[in-house]
Amino acid sequence: MMLLIGQSISLIPDKTAVWQFLIFMAVMVILTIFVFRPTLKILEKRREQTADLSNRADQLIADAIKMDKEYTDEMEVAKKEGAATEQELIRQGEEEARAVITNARNEAQQTMLNWRGQLKTEGAETQQRLQHNIDEFAQMIINKILGRGSH
């Protein structure tokens, strides 16, 4: 419908307005029942799930931080224990080395004393043999010089 100049516009609703209003209300009821309420329920469930997941993530982060701190603390204790054990092993090794060196020195001194005793004994025996043989050697030398040798 086209308005011509000079025609007036009526703002009073006519009989189709009631039908339009009833159709609008029916559409609104149908949309509310089948679209808006299910959509709102879905949105509410998503909101709840998002909140639950967010809370769970916060809890996991808190647990991870706690576990990291416990791990760090345990590593510190282990490092200290390891350093103490290392120092103890070094100390024990040094003590054992000193004991081995002391035993080796004692054994070396004992061996030297034994050798000295043996050398003295052998020297005395050799000296006795030489003393005993000196007379024979002297007689042989005299015989050679005088030409009385027994060849």
C-alpha cells in the first residue's frame, strides 16, 4: 500500500493487531519451551563444568607446587646427606691410606732390620771363612814366591 500525499496515517490498531499479538505470544511460548530454556540449561551446565574444571585446575596447580617444593626439599636433604657421606668416605679412605702407609713403613723397617741382621750374620760367617782360609792362602803365596809350588 502506498501513501499518497495528503492521506493521513492511522495509529489506532486494527483487528489484525490482535492476531499478530497472539501469533507473537504463541511463537514466544514455543521458542521459550523448545529453544530458550534448553539453551539456558546448556549454558548453565557449561558454566558449572567450566567452574569445576577451573577449580580442578587450581587444585592441580596447588598440588604441583606442593610436590615441587617437597621434591626440592628432598633433593636438598639428599645433597646434604650425599656430601656428608662423601666426606665420611674421603676421611675413611685417608685413614685407610695412612694405615696402609704405616704398615708398609713398619714392614719395610722390619725387612731392613732382618736384612741387616742377615748381612751381619753372613758378614761374620764370611769373615770366619776368610780367617780360616787366610793361613792356607798365605802358605800358597809363600810357596809360589819361593817356587815350591805344586804344579
